Amino acid sequence: IMTGEPVNVNEFRELARQALPKMYYDFYTGGAEDQCTLKENEEAFRRIIIQPRILRNVRCIDLSTTVLGYNISMPVMIAPTSLQKLANPEGEIATARAASACNTIMVLSTSSTYSLEEVAACCDAIRFFQLYVYKRRDISAKLVQRAENNGYKAIVLTVDSPRLGRREADVKNKLVVPLLKNLEGLLPTKFVSDEKGSGLAALASGTLDASFCWEDITWLKSITNLPILIKGVLTREDAIKALEVGVDGMIVSNHGGRQLDYSPATISVLEEVVDAVGGKVPVLVDGGIRRGTDIFKALALGAQAVLVGRAVVYGLAAKGEKGVNRVLEMLKEELELTMALSGCCSVKEISRSHVRTKHDQQL
Ligand code: FNR
């Protein structure tokens, strides 16, 4: 039993569980099939050991960094998560305001419950737009145009979802999908439900374009001037391909364990991708980040920044905008303490030698 204010992300998760109907909590927290990847995303962090340096002057710690040239207060961004109104009526608006207050970047999902225009108008947060590609290619093109017109600074193309992963909790609960505001009038999205299972799965199978492939990145580049990040890279081979087609950055992600079960924990393949990329474009990572130490480990293994999905949603569900704010502040405070105790005054000082993984000789 938890009493008093939550002191970490896991306690926010518990508050979210208490606050939400089971159908929605299960949707946010769950993963695909056996949820092996979901669990591994967190477990793999636990196997990485931090190697601190002593007797550095760590009186002042600078957490700031840049992503695609944008200055942010810490190397933590908000991952795109769909259907935020199910967590709190203010949904993506609350999240954007918290991003703005914390001076970080929010990635808005295509499948949001406020429109990209509404989110743009609500505050001055730096925003990227996450894109799904639909069979109706013109719809995706329109979304990109609208994002560009409304001041979104980059397109985050999600590439791990030619089809939706099988999330069995949503099947059992017969998840009902609320109105996807960005797609209003474009796709039949109103309250999609399916008496045989997940409304989201039904919607996705009717609309997602499973034929989208490497050559089509050229198409995407032809319709926008915005930088393009691809989200869902997990191998060296694909990192090299991504460089070849000319992406502006990549996100090592397995969609929070919601797509292909038994795909690797993201932190376990981050270094492979970072090595393949060789500093040519920024590499970001998401999946399983619940602590400042997790962020520290990701930076040590070469990530420019991390993104957090569920942690933010738990904050939103528990306490709305204030909750998202608190979660971001907690992660910031935890990272700052980790850096101080490890002898790092700035994110640049966090190096590969600050962590030990199973690949390292010492073990
Ligand atoms: C997601 N994720 C996601 N990704 C994406 O590209 N578009 C989307 O609409 C969504 N929606 C979504 C909903 C929910 C409820 C979750 C939990 C996740 C994946 C997300 O961007 C990110 O990759 C993971 O959430 C990262 O893992 P953690 O931080 O949740 O462990």
C-alpha cells in the first residue's frame, strides 16, 4: 500500500492503476503476446552496472543538451503515445503543457485524441509529429503537411508497425477506441469497437499500409522539408540502410514491447546501432525507462537522448498535467543525482566507460 506523494515512476504507475478503468490501464501498461520484450526492456537495464568516478567537483550539474539543434533542459523527450484522453480529459494538451514547462520536446502521436492543430495552439512546446503510413497514402501526406504548417519541427516515422502487434489484454477487454482527432473526416474512426476483440486492432488492420518500405522513404522526403527520424530501428543492418536512404536521425525502439514480442530489449541493441551510425546522425532510444539511472546508462551507451512513453502516461493518468510535470521533474532529479554520484558534470562527460555490460571484459 502506497501512502503520501509518489516518489518514483513506479509509484505513479500504481496511482494510474487505481485511477483508471481496467480497460484503459491494461491498454497503457500492456505489451504484445507473452510480454517478454515488455519485461526485458526494464530487466536489461538492471543488468548494466554503473562505474562511477570519484573526487570530481560535481557541485554544478548541467543536464541540458540539443536534439536536431533544439536546446532542451535534459536528454529526456516525450515519446508518442496514443489515446491520451483515456488517461485524463486534458490528454495531449496536458502533456504538451508539461513538456513546455520542463523545456523538452514532445512527440505527438498520429493517433492522438486532440488534433495536432489543437496541441500546437495550446502552448509553445517544441513538438515533433509521429507518423503512421496509411493505405490511403494521401492521408499521411496531408498529416505531414498539417504538421509542417503548424510548427512541428520533425517527422518521426514509426516503422515497426506494418501491422498492429497482438496485445491480448486489449483483445480480452474489447478495447474501444475513441475519436482520433487527426483523422476526423479522413478515416472512419469514431468509437471503433469490435465484438470479437480489440477495436484498435480492427482499426489498424483496415488502415495501416503494410507495403510501406525503404524506397518509400524517398517519397516521404519528397513531400516535406522537415527532418525525418525513423522510430523502430533494432539492428546494425537497418541502421546502415537508414543512413543510406538519408534519414536525419533514428530511434532505437521496440514500441515499448507492444509490437513484435521477443524482439530485443532496446538498451541491449543500442550500442550496436550507435556503432553502425558512427555519429553521422543522432541516435535516440526508448523502452523501459523508469529511472534516472536508466537514462544515464542509455547516454553512456551512445544515445543523444531518451524518450519516455509509459512514465508520462502514468503521470497523466494519476494527476493530469501536474503529474506529467512531476514525472519529468523526477526523472530529471534522478538523472542529476546519478551524474553527481558518478562524477559527471554534463551529459557530454557521460562516457562508455561509465557503464559495464555483459559484453565487457571485466565481467
Ligand atoms: C505507444 N507507442 C507509440 N508509438 C508510436 O510510434 N505511435 C503511437 O501512437 C504509440 N502509441 C503508444 C501508446 C501507448 C499506450 C504506449 C505505452 C506506447 C510507443 C512509444 O512511442 C514508445 O516507443 C514506448 O512507449 C517506449 O517504451 P516505454 O517508455 O513505454 O517503456
